[in-house]
Amino acid sequence: MIYHFLVHTVDLARGKLMDKLVTKDVFSRKEKDAIKKLKKSDSKEDCLVRMLREKSAAEFESFLATLSETGQQSVADVVRQALHTVGQTGQNPLRTIYGESSSSNWQLLLD
């Protein structure tokens, strides 16, 4: 549920979200470039959320903080409230739901 919510609500163009995520070391420049190469906006958001699956709980929290800083506070608030409700605070819910995969389709974009 959080996965789909983020794919449909995160606005990558707003507040230079990807640039800030790279600055905070949540995403690498290579990951940012892989997302940027995609043509369709919804593909970019999907790729972003898929990449988030591989991030630590601290990196996920930094992602939520960066959403707030880029004018997407309501998106971060909804995710935090959902995590609080189901008792998953302090975790990366995308990792918990989908597991830690050793290879992802998005990694092909990085080659």
C-alpha cells in the first residue's frame, strides 16, 4: 500500500527532490541519472520507489524528511502515520514488504 501511495503521490520535479536526495547521500548520482533517463514521469516515480526498497531505515527516514523540505509534507505525514498505525516506525516499510532482493530490474539501468 505504501509503495503504491508513494508512486502516485511523490513529485520528483518539486523542489529538486532528486538533487537533495543525492546531496543527503540517500541516492547516488548514478541512481539519479538512471531515473532521469526514463521518459515517462510515472516510470520515474516507480523506479525511485523500487530503489528505495534497497535503502536502510535511516535512508528511508531521510527520504521522508526531504519530501517535507520540498513541499511534500503531506505525503511524508501520511506515510509516517501509516507506519505508526501498523507499528513499523523505525523501519523501511518497502524493505519489509518486498524483502531484500539481491538484484532488481532498475540495476540494469545503472550498467
